[in-house]
Amino acid sequence: MNEYLLFAIAIIPIAWLIVSLGILKFPAHKTCIFTAIFTFIIALVFWKISFLNAVTASIEGILVALWPILLVIVAALFTYNLAVETKSMDTMKKMLSSITTDQRIQVLILAWGFGGFLEAVAGYGTAVAIPASILASIGFNPIFAAIICLIANTVPTAFGAIGIPVTTLATVTGLDVMKLSYLISIQLAPFIIIIPFALVILTKKSFKAIKGVFWITLVSGLAFAIPQIFVAKYLGAELPALIGSLCSMLATVIMAKFMNKNQSKLEIESEESQVYDVVAQSKVTFREGLLAWLPYILLCILILIASPLFPSINEFLAKFTSEIQVYTGEGAKATSFIWINTPGMMIIISTFMAGLIQKVKISIMLNVFISTIKQLTKSFITITSIVAISKIMSYSGMTSSISFGLCATTGSFYPIISPLLGSIGTFVTGSDTSANILFGGLQTQAATSLGISPYWIAAANTAGATAGKMISPQSIAIAASATGLIGKEGKIFSSTVKFCLGYVIILGILVYFGSYFFTI
């Protein structure tokens, strides 16, 4: 069949997801399961994948969705629900209010700094689920909390989960990871500075929101971007987002405390600020604060200890891994299931440990855990469906048809759409790493044929993939689950998609002009 026709057919499931979620605003669990069935059928008819292979591709997608993706969602929401049950969330609200009662700065600390840190050390949705649930609990509109965390959780994903997306891209393409890391950090730097301003403006729905917080917003971005570039250039892919997010969060908190100290009352236009003024009057002891934040403190410690930064522990935990070959088609590879050293398990372990230290009965923790699983029934349907779609599209050749069509129709202007290809990869798979696996090789081949540096275009794939993260049905389902908005995914999508388009267009222009400087 004609390749251009296959390209047109291959984008139908993606187009339908965009229309059904963004325009028709169908509930995600309904539209995703329909799209999965539809994708299954067109893969059989037009790409001639066998029925058995299509079934096993779907099963592999469902299993991967359950472990580790849905595990993270359950774990993050369990941590939040237990914090509500034990009143720890009330203590966290008081502590945040003691730093600042300004919602704009709270967004910078939680969605941007803390979210970036969680993405750097864990990934798999933690950077959306945990900050969004906290923001909603301290008085932010749940839909806003979901949207703001999705937008914030873009640039940190490039070096998320201790650099897995970049190290994977280097492996897939055969490129040097140090040079690749540096160019990715260069492409992302403008967005790291711009996004904090966008978050502040969105918080108050006005450009005037920047007034009074310009310098702290600028510092929040620069404190992330500059260390990330330096670490990426000289240390590689594992630590840029980790160190960048820590520097950003620390700088933002210090400046917020300084502003609070020198200003008896911040000028906040929102009437909601009155709630924070009341909460801020009560003091929190060091012990109360430590116990309240203990699940997140233990989570950070456990993930860092289990990371490649501590090889002996990392190698020991790697033994608790199963290799299961599910897909039966050509080129089938075993799927790895990591049973302990995966973010979801780390969150559950840290939460149970914290609960025991807080003297919470095991029976109470188990009841909260079970109720959390029941709460996420629709999210299970959504995410298992969307990962099944990604596996069917990948194994059948549908994603290859999409990449061919984009390359063939753009010619010398290919660098402009190279980030778009990365964003499509993340939209379909929900993962920056998967987007790099899908399109990394194709991007470097296209660059070589055009006489452009393959490093520059491969970097554009990763940078573009970060934009797709905010509109991925997986990410949106996580945000909706964390904020109690299951069934409202379409509304969230329609709010984030315009930011994604702007991000990809600006990035495409930067990549296009940068391609003249980075040639073979």
C-alpha cells in the first residue's frame, strides 16, 4: 500500500484522541478503550499484523501499564490519602504558608521545584501526582492544580529518572552521551527560564501577576537552567535535572523566606489568600513538620540510595527483576518487570515506613490503600488502554509510517518538525524514554541525510518529547486521578494542548536555525 496513505491512516487514532479529549471532551476511560479497539482493527487490516501478535502486543501494553505506571499512581495517591487520614496534610499546609502565603510562589516551590526534583529522581508520573494532590489540598482549584503540574512537568522529563531518557537515546543512536546531554540542556534552557513566568501568569490569569515576584521567578528559572547546563556538559545525563531542581527549589525557598521577613504581608489580589493568612498564624514544631513530610523525605532517600549513584545497592536490587516475553511477533524482546527498585514500590515502602514511625495502625494503612485502588478504577481502564495503543502502533509499524510521512513531506525543513515527532512519541507512549526509542534512530538518519549534526536533531527529539508530556493521555489521567477529577480529562487536555503547540512551534524554530550552526 502507498506509504503516504498509510501515514494518513496511522495518524487517525492520534487525531481521534485529540478530538475526543480536547473538543468533544469525552471521558478518557471511554474514548481510550474505544481507540484501543479501533487501533487494533486498523493494524490488522492495513498493516497486516497477525491477530495473535496484535493480542500479545495489547497484553504487553496492559502489563506495562499495570507495572510500573499504574503502580506509581496508586502509590502517590495512597501517600496523599494517608496524609489526609493522619492530618499530616494540615501540617504541610501550615508549613507552606509559613514560607509564603503567595500562591504564585507556592506554585514555583511545589509544581516547579519539588515537581522537578521528583521527576529527576523517580519519573513515571510522580512529578504530576504528588505536587498536584498537595496543591489541591492547600486550596488551589483542582483543575488548575492538574494543569499547572502538567505544564511544569515538561523540561525536567528530559533528564528524568536519573537520566534514563538521554542514556537510552545515546544507546539507541550510538551517540556520545556527554555531547548529547549538553545539547539537550542548551535547547531546553530558554524554556526552563520561560516556564516559571508562565506558571506565575497562569496562577493569577494575568500578565500583571509578574509584578512583585519578577526576580524570584527569574531566579527560580536561572537556578535550574545554569546548573543543568554545567552538569550536563561535564558530568553527563544522570544528574542535570536533579541538581538543577534542587538549586531552583532551594533558591526559591530562600528568596521567599527573605521576602516574607521583610514584608509583613504580601500583596495578594486573590480572596483565597485570606485562608492562608489564618493558617499561617499557627506554628509548626520541627518534629511535627518532620513527621508530616517523612514519606517524601524517605522516598527521596530510598530512590537516591537505590539509584546508579550507589552501584552496589543498585546491582543488588536489580536481581529482583523478571524478564517476560509477551509479544510473539518478529523482533520480540522480553519485557523487564522490576519488582522493588521501581518508583511505585519505593513510594509504597516509604509511606508504610513513615506510617509506622508516625504510629499509624497497619490496619488503617491497609484500609486506605484498598480504598485508593477502588478510587482509581477508571484510571486503570484509561492507562491500560493507552499503553496498549502505543504497543500496537509500535509493533505493527504504524509509528514508522507516521515518521516516514513527516520526513517525506518536509524535506529541508525537517528540523522544524523534528521536535514535533518527539512530542508525538510522548503523546502516544506517555514516556520521553519511549519516544527516544521510537524515533531516535530515524531522527539521526534524517539529520545525516540533510547534512545536519545528528546530535542536534537527536537532542530535538528529546526536547520535543518533553512538550508532549503535558498532553499525553497517561499524564493527564495521572493528574486527574491525583486531584479527584476522573472524568474531566478532556477539560484538562483542552487547557494544556495550546501550551504544547506553542512550546513545539518555538522549539522547532530554534532547532531549525540552530541546525545551520550544528552541521556534520
